[in-house]
Amino acid sequence: MIAFHLLFLGGTFCSAEACSVLSNPLLWETTLVSATPLVLAAMGGTISERSGVVNIAMEGMMLVAAFFSAYVTDKAASLAGLAPWEAALVGVVGGIVAGCLIAGLHAWASIRFHANQVVTGMAINLLALGLTSYLYYTLYGSQGTPGNLAGIPNWNVPVLSSIKFMSLGPILFQENPITYLAFLSVVLAHIFLFRTRIGLRLRSVGEHPRAADTAGINVQRLRYLAVTLSGGLSGLGGAYLALNGPHGLFSDNMTSGRGFIALAAMIVGKWTPFGAMGACLLFGFGQALAIALAGQLTVGSYQVSVYILNMLPYVITILAVGGLIGRSIPPAADGLPYDPAESA
């Protein structure tokens, strides 16, 4: 429904040249590129919050993972003498590990010490911003990461990538391997949460931890697992930001609020994997549309500034979370610490 209204408004106010971008395959390919890190982080956030731990630290997890994936890739190529694709693969693993470690810090403070989960998440985001900025300028200076830093190039799926109908081949089957992993994670997260015994237990922990504990379920262990999974998926999203394409790159604060958009997508998707994926695609479309319309969108004789267009994905986020998608009800114990020693 939101996408329909946006397209209607776009068709009302934009010029014919600007509206023609909707038929450009590059717009839809950019949508997938923009949505990939959002999908990964949103899947992690969904798993974490289904266990009862609020995770607004995904921004920090992605940012730290983006830096360390680039740094590990650089060192793996120069010190270990690995081939570019091997160094990039090691960098991806480094990003996932970094995301898990930051998630472990969030879980430790929230679960072990019952710290306010929102405050802890914001503290981690600020820590990640300061830490990565310091390491970035200390290790690389004003020159930034090396220009020959290895990345993960797109993969052309045999046969399918040559489909000409509506340019589906180039749009869907000439993407980065992490993009395919992102959308595979949606299916796996759905199966994990709703089709497995451990997923049922995890959801019960997020709804009624006291009852789950009474039934013999280790509440804290499952919450640690869920938050760590969240960090790993967010870390993979951060690694994608840094290593997407034939050449990798890290820039200061390169996540630019994507972790918060992923959080909003999870809420818009009502804490379900497929719902969150749909919201991520919507937000990715907003970002892709802003890029495609740069310098083309006019209202009367006035050309809309590119800076205004860059606000589009964030405006979509506010509108979606603000109530256009209906009321979202989180898991009953989301954000509530649990102490097994306390009496019922």
C-alpha cells in the first residue's frame, strides 16, 4: 500500500523523463543492492527480539563489521599472500566474527546484568562510531583504505543470468553472492523460528520466559544464542557494505543509519522474516529511486535537490513506522530482563 502511494505521488509530480526510470532495470538492481544489508540485519534483529532482547545495536554491529572486514581483507592479502577472492572471503569471516563479538557485549550487559537494552544498544552504536573512526584514521590516515583492496564481485548464475524477459537475468541473477545469502537467510530464519523445536522454544522465551523456565528451557542461554546470531547476520551485512564489488572500501560511518532502517523494517514486518524482507525491499526501493531521480525530478520549473531525494528512504521509514502499516505488537517479553532467581 505504501509503495502504491509513493508511485502515485511520483507519477503525479515528476516529469516524463523521471518517470521513465521506473522501467530501467538498473533501478530494480539497485533496489536489491540497497536492500541486501538491510535484510541481513533485519533477520538478525527479528531473531533477537523474538527471544525478548531489544536490539537497536545493529547499526554498531554493521559498522564494526564493515571496518574489520576491510581491515582483515587488507591484512590477509598483504601478510598471508592470499588471492584477492580468498582475502575477501577471509574478510567476510572477520566481519561476521566482529559482529558476533559486539553482539556478545550487548547480550552480556543486557542478559547478565539486566541493563536497559535500549540504552545498551545506543551505547554500542556510539562506541562503534568512535572506535571505527579512531582505527580508520590511525591505521589508514587521510588516504583511506587501499585502492586495490579486494572485494567480492557479482556472480553470474549460469543460464539464468541470460534471461532477456523484462531483464530478469541481469536483475536477479547477476548479483553479489551475499545478496543470495541474504534472501536465503529469510527462508532459513522463517524455518528456524516457526518450523523447529528450538525456534518454538526461542519464541516462548520471548513471550513468557517464566513459563519457559518452568518447562525446563534455559532462558538466558537461548537469549545469548539469539543475540549472537543477530550479530553474525548484521556482521555479514556490514561486510557486504565494505566488500561489495570487485574492489572493497571502508569509509567513516559508512552504514549511514542502515541499522536503524533495518530495525524499522523488522517492526514494519511485525517481527516476521518475510514481512521484514518486504519492508527492506520497500526501503531499498526508496534509496534506489533517490539515486535514479537525482537531477531529473522537477516540480513545475523547480528541480528537486539531490539532498532532498537522499531523504526519501528515511521518510519512507518514518511513514511506515508511524502507522501506515497498522499496529505492530512486539513479543510480550521484548525488552524485559529475566532473572531465574526471582520468584514468580
